Amino acid sequence: MLELMTSASKGELTEAQTAELSGIFESSIPSLDRTLGLRYVEFVPEVVVELTVTTDHVQPWGITNGGVYATMGESAGSFAGFIAGGGGMVMGTTNATNFLRPSTPGDVIRSTAHAVHTGRTSQLWRIDHVNAASGKLCATTELRTVVVPRQ
């Protein structure tokens, strides 16, 4: 796993390594991500997660609950931070998600984490949540993280 993380932090994952890392991560995926049905589809150069919206993800008016986007942003940004930080623990300290357009059951949301700042002890990520079919931006998340170096 450490070798894969080192390759990922350098942006040098092969397709086979991406599949291996995805398999390892999904077998130990955090329970909220698993419950929501999040899929980790890319790790370099940016972390990308996807989710197919179901009726379990919507608010009473039939559109995706904002907490789904916030969770996708936290997950994508935190894992991107883990890779950028060389495998040290990363914790979110601020999650601000702005909603731009609705999505509904059947839509696939693709969330991509973009590094804004990757310092030694803190990071800032912008996560764009796009409707995969239309290519339109549904929401953005700004995630600030703190990096706890490996001992």
C-alpha cells in the first residue's frame, strides 16, 4: 500500500495500480461513503469520486440533498490530501459547499478535487461536483484540511 501511495503522490499511477488502489480503498471504505454508494474512480492527477443519485439521496422536493455534495467533497478532498501529504493523516477543518443547480435520481455526480494549496501542515481543496451527463456544475466545495505527519 505504501508503494502505491508513494506512486500516487508523485502522480505516477499506472492503470493497473489505479485499479489496485481503488480495490484496496473500497474494501476498507468509510461507512458513510459506502452507505451513500460513493465510487472512487481516479486517484491521479486528481481524486475523482462518483455517485449515482437515488431516491435515498433526495430531500422531500425530489432533488439531491446538499449533504450528499458536502460528503462527496469531504471524501474526495480528504483522500486527495492524504495522497498529497505523503500518506499522513488528514482531517477536514472547514467544509463550505455552495449549490448551483439541482440533480435528481438517475443523475451521476462526478466530484473532482483540485489542489488550491498543499502546504506542510495545511491544505485547501476545491471540489467541483458536475452532472456527468450534462457536464454542468451542480455544486462546489471548499475544503480546508490539516495534515498530521506520519510518526
